Amino acid sequence: MAEIVGAYFTSHVPGIGGAIHRGDQQTPYWKPFFDGFPRVQEWLCEVKPDVAVVFSNDHGLNFFLDKMPTFAVGAAASYANADEGWGLPLYKSFKGHPELSWHIIEQMVGDEFDPVTCQEMLVDHAISIPFELAYPGAGEWPVKLVPIGINTVQHPLPSAKRCLALGRSVHKALASWQGDERIVVIGTGGLSHQLDGARAGFMNKEYDLFCLDNIARDPDALTQHSIADIVRLAGTQGVEILNWIAARGALGPQGHEIHRNYHAPISNTAAATLLLEPG
């Protein structure tokens, strides 16, 4: 049987990719953020996952405002990285795991979710940057990818409760998968930030710490807020916490924190990194 080894959560700000490209990791501005990753890298070396199931949001590579699915699951044999306009270097492609993807899709549909299934999909900074942070200098990614996209852009957005339920459906699929893979669950994005409008630059440390303090022990606490509440508390782009909530559901009923890092600001964003193990 497959084993879920844990969950890794991190911000995916495009500026992080620029900092990596310039070699700015140890400069005063970036160091507090990058200091959170040696433990992540050590942990991944310890648990040695074979597959990563990643919850993230698309930034216009695959979907735009005229066609925006609430949930989308990649079922491709490979996923190429593409630049969606930030001028970042192109990152390594990922190998897919279409058999596991279809198993997850079947479970999701059985649980009355209606995902868009993508037999071709590009990946953007929301996936590539968290992997560059986790596996610096890797010649190729050591895991196969199952990407799951959540709409955090075009209203109406799925509720936090719905995203947690989606993650729990994915957990059921992973728990019933008959392969022997070691699986890591990843949630990317956020935390609180707003990039435009009257509240551009908005961050909310109190809400961020509420999420970090509860996501392991009581993820249902994060579902008490409506989407309108989350926008108010976290900013218009801070709704990327939905990716974290779904990933937490996929980890399983119990989770305990083994590492966290929180720093603000990074490119007008409150940035965080978290590691959870099941049980």
C-alpha cells in the first residue's frame, strides 16, 4: 500500500524565483525566508517521497477568466514549466503519474466533485518555485507530480469547507491506492497578501498565525470563514490559503507540526513554510 509521509506547505511568490536566480538567498531581505528551508530539505531527504500531490492555483497558463474551472486535476505523463509573464527562468519539467491521477479523479467524482481532467497541463511558479526551494540544485525532480488546481482567482470561489472536503476525498484515494509509493502532499500560495486596489500591500499577521496554529490540529477551524471573510482577513490573493486547506485534508485525519517559518514581507506578501507529519 502507498504511504503518505507528510505535507509541505509554502508560499510561491514569483519574487522568490528571482531571488534564487540572482543568488540573493543570504541577503538581509531574503535570508529570514530562506532560513526556513534547510529543515524542509533535510526532511525530504529523510522521508524520500516518490510522488508529490500538489494543490495550487493557475496564474493564466492553462485557464483564464473566460474559462476558469473550480477544480482541475492533471492526468498527464509529463508537465512542462512555462513563464506566465514574470520573466523567470524556465524550470525543469516534471514526470507525471497518470495512473494515480485517474485513481484520484475517480474518487473525487465518486464523492460528487466535478473536476476538469487535464491530459495536458503546463505548470507555473506556483509549483516550480516550491520545488526549487525544496530540492535546490537538483538535476531532475526526484518525485512524480499529480497537480490539483483550485480556483482562487475568479468569483465565485469554492468555500474553505468545500476545499477541505476535496482534500479529504483525495486522502481517501491515496489511502486506497495499491501502489507502494511514498507520497508527499504539498499546498502552495499565500499567506495574506493583496496586490492591487485600495488595500494593495495588505497583510494580516494575526490571521496568518491563526491559520498556522490551527491547520495541523483543527483544520475545520479554518472553514468558519466565508470567502468574503477570507478576502477581508487575508486579502484578495490571500485566498490562496484554500490550497493549504485542501492539502491539509489530503494528509489525513491527524497531523502534527514538525517545522514552521513565518516572515513578512516578501514582495508584499506574508510568506510561510510549514511541515506536517501524519498521526
